[in-house]
Amino acid sequence: MIVAFLAVTLSTLGGGAVADAGTSKAVVWYGVKWLVVALAAAGMTGKAMCRGRPGGLAAVKFRRMKIVAANGILILVPCAYLLYARTQVAPVNGWYAALQIVEIAAGIVNLALLAANMRDGLRMRARRIQ
């Protein structure tokens, strides 16, 4: 979902059409709700699989997820809402562009952290199979 959000956002950057920006921001804003649910479910299942206090790679994954959650709650969700709301009432301007850059950067950070968690999860699974 994060890759899709970034793709939708980046696809409208070059075009400059306000209607396209409004549509892309609506897609992201309405999709964020599903992403929050998916990330919460992933965190809860990961915690349940660790059964107690995690160690090793699991502890590293939990630290990353705390950053992902904070980034999402403090930066990505507010940016998604503000950008969506802005495209509904006013033309795209410098403020919008600056906020868009913040959203893209925070999205890339979360994508990288989640990819690292996926990599470590696959490593943990490989160890368990052996």
C-alpha cells in the first residue's frame, strides 16, 4: 500500500493538474485508514508470535515498528489529511509542494523500515525451519 501511495503521489507531481492532485490525495487519504489497520494487525501478530519479551531480530523489528508508527501518526496521517483537504478548497502552491516533499520523504523512510522488517522476518522464519 505504501508503494501504491508513493506511486500515485509521484505520478501527479510532473503533471501539475489540480484535479489529478485532488484525486491522488483522495486515494491516499481514504487508503490510509486501511493501511493503519493493516500495520496494527501486523504489529499485533508479530507480538503474539514472540510470546513475551522479544530478543534478537524480533527486538530490532519492534524498535523499527515504533519508528514506523510514530512516523505514520505524527507525519504521514496529518500530511495525507492536510494535502487532501488543500486540494479540495485551494490551488496547489508552494506550501502544498513543501508538505508533499515531507510526505514523500516520510513514506520512503517507512517503506525502507518495513522492507528491513520483512527481510529480518524472512531470516527468522528460515532459522525456525532449519
